[in-house]
Amino acid sequence: MAEESIDLIRLEGEGSGVVLRITGKEEREHSDVLVGEFQVDTPFVRGRLKTWLTPEDLRQWQQALDMFDAGHDIAWREGTRAPSLSVERHEDDDRCRVTVRDHSMSLTTVTVTVPLTDAWFDDAYHRLDLTWETWPLDEG
């Protein structure tokens, strides 16, 4: 297990943010999963939600990044019991709406508006690569 955490997803600015921090790896049901935590922080609301990520989740995040980079809104892990994340671009400016949904435990949804720069995409791909390199997953 790595000594330090990695922020797989980091969308923040203007005093608000959504982060998915990966803190380690464990074996569950005969396969490796990553242990992480969604962190939402705004002047109005602050929360944390533990989650686990499979190799398929990381592959789907790669696909979601590709879609978002191509100009499409994305919904990652939608339709699963796991917490999901969606990102929608504002049409009139360089900001996006980030929504985290907890479908199974708290049944809570939080939406945060944050700035989005072109440099964010390179950083997001780098974070994904770093996650794969730091915690290689055995698909059992």
C-alpha cells in the first residue's frame, strides 16, 4: 500500500470543491479494490463519503474523461449502488456543475459549481495514470 493518498478527482475553486481521494487498496470478494472518499466542501455544506473503486470503475472514469474532454456532460457510476459523480458544463462561462449522489446510504445529493480550465484535463489524466501506477489492481 502506498504511503500517501492520491486525489483521483479534483474539481475545485472559488471556495468550493469536490475531491475523490484514494487512500489505499484492499482485497474484497477475491479481488483488489481501491479505498477512497468523496470530499465535498463549500461555504454552505461540507461532507465526506467513503467509497470503493474497482478496475472497471477506473476504466469507466477514463471513458468519462474522454467524453468530457470532447465537450459532453458526464455521469460516472450512475445506475450503481456506489456513489456517483456527474459533471455538466455551464454554457455561458468556464464553470461546471459537479454533483455527487449517494444512492444507497444517506440518499443525499450535493451539487457544487466550480471553475473549469483547459489545464484541468491534463491534470485529471495524470491523476488517473498515477492512481493506476501507485495501486495496480488485480482483477482476481
